[in-house]
Amino acid sequence: MAKGTLNINLSELSEEVASQFRDLDLNEPGQWPVLPKALAWVLAAVAVVVIGWFLVLSPEAETLEAERNKEPQLKESYRSKLAQAVNLGELRKQRLQVQEYVTQLEKQLPGKAEMDALLSDINQAGLGRGLQFELFRPGQVIVKDYYAELPISINVAGRYHEIGAFAADIANLSRIVTLHDLHISLPKDGGPTLGMQAVARTYRYLDQAELEEQRKARAAAAKAKGGKKK
């Protein structure tokens, strides 16, 4: 008897549920029975969650993952800056030492007015060693960003030790002079006199007018480069 009653109740319940979904007016959802309303609400909630995931949460999840990937790099940068902060006093001392060294080097660079005296010193260094100058020809000044370079073609004749002493004297000048493209040639007659061909390069700092010209030239080059990119 109880089993028959259960079957009847289930049958009646199924019929009641089915009846609530019959003849639904889509234009009047507010008039729907409870079950269709509840099902429609659940479907709407699921749709909102799915749409929200793809439109909002998914891009944010990708952004979060990208930021997490940056974490090791940021930690390494933090450790590096922390080490620099700890050694700030020592770094400042090193900076002062570098500045002093640069200042000493700058003092070894003559100005434009001192170049003639420096050329005379190079010439006197060779004559003082008993060398015979066959060529002493200053070339075209090459202007760099912060200094100018003057190449001097040199061709001297003398004994081996005299040429070596001359090279040492050039290195010991108070101003910076370097020897390049050095070539030693034997005499054609087999005598003791050797020939030395080289290019001596000396350097000087730029005066204020030259620095201003360089600044304008760099600005014009940067502007021209920017115009080409457009």
C-alpha cells in the first residue's frame, strides 16, 4: 500500500513539475511558476559566471601570471640595489678616485694654444738623441666627441739605441703622445743607421667653442636621424 502511494505521489509530483514548464510565455517571465523562475535564475547566474571568466577574470589571471614571472627579476634587482646601498660609502670613494684619475689625464691633454710647444718637444726629443728627421709632418686634426687628435707622420734615421731612447722619451713626455704604425727599416748600404717610420698621435682637449660646435652637431645628427625614422 505504501509503495503504491509513493508511486502515485512521484507521478503526481512529476506531472506537477512538468505542468509548470508548459505553455510558458517568454514575454512574461514574471508570470512563470516557481520552478521555471528558479531554473532561469540558475542558468542566468551560470552564464554571468562564464562570461565574466572569459571577459574579466581570464585576462586578469594572465596579467597576474605575468607579474608573478617578473618577481624573480625584481628580487634580483632588489638584491643588487641593496648591495649597492650597503657599499655606498665605498662606491663614493671609488667615484672620487676615478674623478681624480680623469682630472690627471685631462691635465696631460694640451689646449689648442699649447700644441705648437708640444710639437717642438717631440722634435727636440729626436734631435736630442742625435736622430736625423727626414719627415716631420703634422696631419689633419681629427675632432672627437670630447677631444681632438693630431696625427704626425715621422721618418727619422739613427742608430738602434738612439731610436729606442727616442721612443722612450716620447712615452715620458708630460703630455700624452703615442706611436702607431711603427716600422724599422735597414739601411740599403748595410751601415749602422736605421730608419724608423711611425705616426705619432697627440691629443688635446676641445675649447668651449669647439665643445659647443660638437653639441650642435650631435643635436643636428639626432634630429636628422629622428626625421628619417618618421
